[in-house]
Amino acid sequence: MLKHESPDNLKIRINKYLSECNIGPRRQISQFLKNGQFSVNEKTAEVGQIIDTNTDVVKLAGKILKPVDNFFYIKLNKPKNVLSTVKDDRERGRTTVLDLVKIKERLFPVGRLDFESTGLILLTNDGELALKLTHPKYHLPKVYEVEVRKKIKDIQIKQLENGIRLDNTKTLPAKVKKLSDTIFEIILYQGMKRQIREMCRSVDLSVKKLHRVSIGPIKLGDLQPGKYSELTKQELELLINSFKY
């Protein structure tokens, strides 16, 4: 558990304030704001509103919201067939990453790994850091090991490196290294939905296994499937410093 100072005597945008109140992912906060579910001094809060953290009272469903004083930063080795979401939206009773992390504080996963994929995922209640981790401005590198069902050709590696057009958008250039006839390492600097699987499909490769081994400076290491650990002070400092450019 690592300490984080709450803002005092500051005028900031309400989105930033709410991100420090352990409400949930930024997408959820934005949606709640658009739906008029927050209030400031008993008046409906507006998107982008500036608040005074020293005097204004922010509420959700009648409950006063305060920034969290203690933030948790967890790395988890997500097993196959586990959802990287807070809950199963399809109500099938499937296991989520939160079912694996036995911490009473309300955490949320940062970014996603699809249901079949395995490897490193981060969980936190620090909304501001979560925003930076997912913001395209920073292009934080993520490293994956990919096993496909047939031999990889050099031309396919080159195509993946140069970028693939998906849904009218060309993916950013990637770094790709062939590890064996059917396994390669790929470093991505963005996070489109099912990006690696779709990139492979577009060059006639079918993914057998997809495993994430690092996010920026945070490495999975020897963490076993289904296991988790808090980030060390050194890991957290490395992660925060990776945004300072």
C-alpha cells in the first residue's frame, strides 16, 4: 500500500477530482458526468467544471466524495478465460480479475486483455495514474509473446512492423522479433480492441496463444498465473517517471 497526497486548496477540473475518489475507470466517470449523476454544492455537475477542492462539496447519489488517501497498485498474471473487467456484463457468472485479487478496497483494471489472452494486467484505485496508462499521448510500450498455428514468414513480420489497416485506421509501427518458427515477440505503442489478433488475421496468421509480459517498465517476471503482488516503491517510481517526457 502506497500513500498518495490528496489535493488541498486547489481549483481543478471535476474529472481530475473524481479520478482520485475511487469511483472507477475514467470512461465510467465521464458517463456518470454526462448523465448528470454528480452534484457540486447540490447542483448538477457539468463536464469539465472547475471546482475548489477546499470548499466545494461533490456528491454521487447523495454520498459525499473525497479523494482516496491510500492507493493500491497491483500487478496480476491473468489466466486464460478470465475477464479483465470489474464484472461480467453478460451476466454469465464468468470469473473476473477482481475475483482473483483479495483486497477489500475497490480496484479496477487498467486497460484490457481479452478473455482468451494471458499475462500482465495492472489494477489500481488511482484514477489519475490509470488515465495516463491508457492515454494515447504517452504511447506506453506493451510487450507480448504470440504463438501462431503455422510458420511465420519474414514478409508477415515486416507487415506487422509497418502497421496494418484496421477499421479504417492504420496501426502504429510496432517492433517485432521472431523467436521461433511459430512464436514472435511484438511491442505495441497503442491499444486498439483485439489489436494483435486482428493484425495477425490480416496477414493470414491465426493466434494460438497471446501473453503479455510487460507494460512500460513493469514486468510480469516469475509471477504465476492467477497470482498477484503489489508494485514495489521502485516499480511505481519507474512507472510514474515513464510519463515524464
